[in-house]
Amino acid sequence: MIPPGFLRATNYLDVTSNYWETKDITAKLFLQSNKTSIIYISVFNGHKWCPTWWAYRKSDSATFASMCKGAVFLPQYYQNGQLKPAGYPVVSGYRRQETLKPDLIHRHSIVLKEQDKYLIFHASEMCSLYYWNNGWELLGQKIPKDTTTELDFENVPSNALLLLIPENSLGKERPFTVTNDGNRQWW
């Protein structure tokens, strides 16, 4: 079965490499069942993972051809009308590829500063921070005050994909990572 969307089209031409730098991405899978031979790779858009391409499963991994750089992808399988995680998110950066398996032992504190066009806090609007661990898990909530330009969160798993959602979200928030030295990268 093919999930709903453009992947069901028979006259589809992949033009990704005409617009972005691309590379093949190999995703390790934690999926145990051998019943699934096709793995889909999804991007996060509108607060949901949307399938964009597919590959054949090879034991404990799948390699997806010509995926754009500068994005985060989630390997998934399609079963009973639902897409389900088949592995951890994979960052396809311009210089590196990394699997984002949250380290629940090694945690750190992070400071999220406002950033024009990406992150602006609104007074009295609850902000919820989530991390990905085979689903979005709530890490903490903060309510900015009138003069707030940054929010502090403690006990954040290292190597985690994060998502900060304001109370009155329009569904346009982007996932991001924060390194141990405090650098934030939007995906």
C-alpha cells in the first residue's frame, strides 16, 4: 500500500536535484517486522510528517536517493492506513548526516532566544517545548512576560529533535536542534 498523496501519482518526475543540493541518505531502522519491504521518508510540515519518497528496506536500513540537503527526515512504514516511525529522524546537513536519537541519560539546559522571522515570543502565550522520541513528547512549558526575549528549558535530552509550539500556533513552526554548546539549527 502507498500512503495518500503525490506518491500515488503514476506520472511523477523527481526534480529535487534541479533546485537543491542532494545526497543519498541511509537511515538505520529499529523496525523489527520483516513484513514491511518499503520504507517511506517524510519531512515535517504543518505539524505532521509528510512522506516525500521511498526506498526498499535492506535488513536494518534503507537508502533514499537524491534527498535535499539542509533538512530533517523521518523513516516511516505504512500499515493499516497509518504511517508509523521506522527509525529515528535523520539530519541531512550540508556538511554531515546525523541520526537524532535522543540521549535520555545526558541532558542539558538550553536557552531559546527570539530570532527574527523564526521565533518571536508573545506575552502571556504559553510555549510548549517537545522532543521527538517516536512521537512528540512534552518537555516543558513557559509563559513569556512582556519583555521576554529568551526562554530557558532544563533537562533537555542531548541529540534530540525539538519543536517549540506557541499556544495560538498556525502550524508553521519548524523543528530544530540545539548542540551542547548552545547553537541552534532550524530544519
